[in-house]
Amino acid sequence: MGEYYKTWLEHRTFKGRPLKAGTQYRLRKDIENHIIPYFGNMRLIDITQADIDCWLATMPDEQEAMKSNALRALKSILKTASKPGEHGEPPLIPQYPCTRSLPRPKRKSETIPATPEQVKNIHDAMPERYAMAIYLAVFGDGLRIGEVCALRAGGHRSRPAYHARAARQGHHGPRQGRGHP
């Protein structure tokens, strides 16, 4: 495991793209701080669900998110090792050993949505050039911050229109898979 994870992390992608630096950093820290101390000297093929259960039992119960993130990383490493390689190489392990997962960590606090009056008050308190972003963030059906920042006003005074030509982080084109045209 200690040798394999470095290669795995170096070649790890998300939706076909290399991981962003921050994601790669957090993943490396989860692996180095929580997985390698326990599994680092084990061969991938020797890791069983019983080993994973024992490992999870050593982790603090009050740190549910940390446990969940570390388990997610371990499962991802083992899933990759159980699949054929990119160029048809045989899997490193004959089968994926994880048969259980943790319940999703509970939120420590509940988010209480703003009332329409509170949203209007926030809108009215914003500088004019940012005010529309408040309504878009609240009522824009899940617009991401990059999309809000990329909006440009257009149209005519009687019928204004807003268009996102490109998101702030350089993603182009329409969003896929969330019901947006």
C-alpha cells in the first residue's frame, strides 16, 4: 500500500481530468495521516474487510467526517487496484475487498433558510453591482459561484438578460446533468 498509493494519486483523475492541487493535497494528507500508518506495510492483496473494520475501530468516533474521508480514499485506492490497468494490465488484486461503508456523517448544525424579507434586506444592503447576485444565488437553482461571477448583463432596459459566457475557473459551455438547457 505504501508504495502503490503514490502512483495511484499521481494518476488519479476526476471526470477524466487531473485532480486540482487542493484536492490532491487533501487526499494525500488523508492517506498519509490515516491510511499509511495502518496499511502502509501491507500488501494490497492481503487487505480484507476485517482489516478495514479493525482500522476503523482505531479511529476516534467523534471525528466522523475524518473517518469517512479516510475510508473513501482507501476504498478508491482498492477499487482502482481491483480493476484492469489502462492498457489492459491485469488487476493488482483479484477482487475489491470493501463490503461495508460508514453512514454519512450528520451535520452538526441545521441550515435555516433566509425568509424572502431577509433576502430582500441582504439585496438592498449590497453595492448595486453585486445586488443581483444575491437573488441569483438564492433563487438561481444552484448556480455555482463561478457561474454567478461570469454573468454579464445584456438585453434591453425593458427586458434585461444575463448570460454566462464562461465560468470564472475557465469551464465553458452549458452545465450537464442537472436539468439545465
